[in-house]
Amino acid sequence: MNKLSTILGAIIVLFTVACEGPQGPPGFDGRDGLDGLDGLDGIQGQVIEVEGVNFGYDAVNNLYSTLINFSDVTNFEVFESDAVLVYRHDGLIDLSDGTTADAWSQIPQNYFLNEGIIQYVFAHTFVDVELFIDGNFDLSLLDPGFTDNQLFRIVIIPSEYAEGSKMDMSNLESVMSNLGITEEKVMKLNLN
């Protein structure tokens, strides 16, 4: 009887251990990782450099604005769910080794002037980006250095990547590096 209990107990233990519970929810689809290194293969981000941007003044609303259509720049498809980032070129900075580098600021960006404060902001759809300069004083007095012949970079990132990424989105170089976009791959649009 003791042997039968032991054998029956062993069968019950084996049966319980071998059983599986209900299947859990499926996991999310990961990146394809074709090169086996970073999992970034297949990410379709885009960087567009727009040179010669001139803002028009709207006296009724006391703001400057300009509209950039994606169709003027590229045949790259932008989806409603895509994340759009915009960076303004602040000029060149001198490096310690005697070379220079471009300085880019992510907008929205504030500037504190003697007359008051201005802010570069933007709104976007999957068709275009509208850039604005807003302020707390009469902007008709604004120096043309803020409104004429400006240089911007617009970055389009698939939303699923933007949400799951830990990249520093305030740093244009970091964003481009994470997307695998080099300077040669930046699409150029000159509005002059």
C-alpha cells in the first residue's frame, strides 16, 4: 500500500508539473534586428532641412507664421500618428580644436529680449508643419534676424519608435544617430 501511495503521488506530481496554464496575452512585435546589433533596421524616420524660411507678420493676431508642406519636400509618407520634432539653427559655435559646429535648438524655444519674450512654436498635421513666432510685445518691432532667412530641421519619427525610445529628443544629433540618419541622408529644401 505504501508503494502504491508513493507511485500514485509521483504520478500526480509529474502530471501537475507537466500541465500548462492558460496562454497569456501575446507580446508586442519587436524590431526585426536584421543586423543583429541595434534592432533599428526598418525604422523609417526622416530629417528635412528647410533653408530660407521667412515668416509673415499677422498684425491682427500679433504673430509671425509660415507653412511648410511635406509634399514640397519629399515623397516620404507622413502618418497622422507620426511624431514630428522641429529644431531651429542658432548658428555656428567654435570648438576647442579650432573647428566649428552647428548649434540646433528644439522648439518650442524662448528668447528673452529687451522688448519682452518671443517663442518659436509649431503645429503639425500629416500634411504640413506651421511655424509660429509668438510674443508678449508688439512683434511688428521684432528684429528681422528672428524672422528672415531662417534654417530649420524637421524630424519625422514613427510613433511606435518615439514612444518606446529612450533617446534624448532635445538633442538633434542624438535623434539622427538613433534613427540611423547621417548628414548625407538629410533631405534639403531651399525656399530662397
